[in-house]
Amino acid sequence: MFTGIIETTGIITDTAINGTNKSFWISSPISGQLKVDQSLAHNGVCLTVEEVIADIHRVTAILETLQKTNLGLWQVGNSINLERCLQLNGRLDGHFVQGHADTAAILLSKKDMHGSWLLRFQFPVAFSALVIEKGSVTVNGISLTAFDVSADCFSVAIIPYTWQHTNLRFLEAGHTVNIEFDMIGKYLQRFATVNNPA
């Protein structure tokens, strides 16, 4: 379980394909503090630490993850948002995030608002019921508030601190991001579907 508050960023130093899996070596300020078998959110995707050498850790994404996220597009040199799992004795500054990306979205536009940045994303319309005005949504692991919501688009406003301390500043129109919708909303949709079948 995570909060969507990014702890730091890392840089991909190497990748390898093994069958349908893809492994990544990531250098970051917290890599040396990690332990094998620890869960760590990478751009909002929970992956298991498999190896730690100095300031580099290795993780592997299976086919299911590669198909539903932007991990298949990751290359050496890419910046990755990192968050260690939630500690139960800490404050929940974002919202409950599982680290299970639901889908990918495309950045449509990025606008400098001279004090903040406005980003607009397009996502598959099949998920439209899970995005509400002023509701929580996770973009590349970052807990954000959606607004100007339509059937397949939403906008988010990014404060300077988040801009400087995450990889959102490297995004350009057309880039793909990982999206996790609010867990409570997903359970409510499931409840409604089961109790009111079409």
C-alpha cells in the first residue's frame, strides 16, 4: 500500500529482456537502503526488489504489467518516480494507492500557468466511471486531484514542489503515463455492477 507521495526519483541504468519479462536496473538515492523482496512503487507500479548493489536496485515486470502500463516503453536514462510502501505509524498525505496501475493514459497538453502547470490526459473511455470531478487519481504514482473531467479526459494542476521532485516535468504531449484510479471508486463500481447487472 502506498500514498501517492513520491519519495524520490531514480534513473534507469540498464534493462534486459528474459522471455516475456523485462528487468530494470535503477539508480536512486534510496536504492542502497532497500532490501531484497521489498515492495517499491515505480511510476505507481508496485514491483519487488530482486537485487541491491550499492546505489542500484533491480526489479522485473511480467507480461501482464508490461501490457497495462508504460513499463514496456522504459529506456536507459529515463527518470522514474519512486515511493516506498506506507508505514502504518505515519500520516496519509495523499490517498490509498495499491501500486496496481489500471491502465495507461496519454498526455494531450502541458501548459505553464506561471506558478503551476496544467496537464491534460486522455484515458480509455471504459474507465470513465472511475474519474470524478475533484476526485483522486494517481498519475505515474503521484496522488493528484482530477478536474475538468470528461468521458475520456481529465486535467491536473501541478504545484512547483511536485514539478521539481517528480518526472512530470519531463513529459511532453504524446507521452504515456500509468494511471491508478481511486480504490474506493473501483469497489463501488464493482458493488453496483454485481447488484445491478445489465
